[in-house]
Amino acid sequence: MAAGRGTRMWRFDAGRICLDLVATEPAGGVPGSCEQLGGPVHLARWLADAGLVPPGTVLTALDDTWVARFHELRSCVSRLMAAQLGGPEADGSLERVNSLASGVPPGPRAVRGADGGLVRALSAAPDCAGLLAVVARDAVDLLTDPAARAALRRCQGESCHRLYLDTSRGGRRRWCSGEVCGNRERVARHRRRTLGLVPGDPRRTLGSADGRGPEKECPPGVE
């Protein structure tokens, strides 16, 4: 987990790149979360932070079309994963993910860095279809791997919908982040005990999940 509030992006490591993409949607995050792929600048940052392109890669062709196509893939993956957890069937999503997975990912190569050590680079400038293929193939790998499917979880934090792979010992992980949702739940539980609140009390729904007031709005520039 890495915080990047100052750069208007919050990175979440869900254990798989396809789930990391799903975590960028507003419905996939903690209360008050925002659209993290609201434009080309945000998508470029996510591609680098998620490791799909090496740091410093210049994506001159990246535009709003790329953003729309990643939004489409994100929606398909989100519906497929929800179906795995007992949600409604994701009509058409599997065919679309399979189609995107058939693209050709950018080829990696090792080059000498400034200090003489080997670093990863790409054999050619990555295009949108190639990068979409990387994420789509990861989704296919997850969906066809019984062990990975069995480890798929949705955060149990109040109002949080993030997906992640539970690789904890005994498979007892409940939250996407113990430091964020886990701590929020512990604070809320303590507050309920202190105030004598019970489940269903309307005061629990006023403001944030922990009762400390409304969640912060999206920062400027993030929709």
C-alpha cells in the first residue's frame, strides 16, 4: 500500500494488476474515494506506478481514448470478479476481456541504466492495445486459476468495496488494508461501544463510517 494524496492518486496493491485497475474506480474504494483515472495524466501515472511501463516512459500517444478503453476494461473485470463472489452474471464481459487479452503486450528488454546496472525497458513504444492486453491477460489468469479464485475477497470495511487476493495464513484477512479500513472499523466499533450505538442506529449513517463527520470531497482535478 502506498499513499499518494499529494499527487492526487492513492495506490492500492490488491495482489493482481487487474484488481489494482478495479481499485481505481470510485465504487471500488474507501468512503469518499474518487475516480483515479479521470484523464490522461492520471492514467499515465497509474501505468507507471502499477509497473506496466518502466519509470520515465513517455507515452506521447496517450489521450482520452486510452482512458475510455481502460475504463471499459475496468468495468468488465469488475463485473467478472463480482460474479465470482456471487454477484450477477457479467453478460458480455468475458468475451470482451478475452478479446483484449489477444492483443500483443509490449516486449521487455534489459538495458544499462545510468549507474551501469541493468534496468527494464520496452522494445518499442507501448500502444494502448498492448497495455490493455497485459491487464486482460492477468484477469484471464486469475479467473482460470482455482487457487487464485478461491483467494478472491471483497473488503469487509463499512462502505468499502475493494477487491484483493487473500494470501494471509489461514485466509482470515478481512480488509483491503488493516491500516485504513481495519483501523476505521476498530475506531467505529470503539465509538459504538462508547455511545451505546447498535447496528441499524441512524446515527451510524450520519457522516463518515466512524462517526467523525462527512468524508472529504475529491481533490481538485479528480472527478
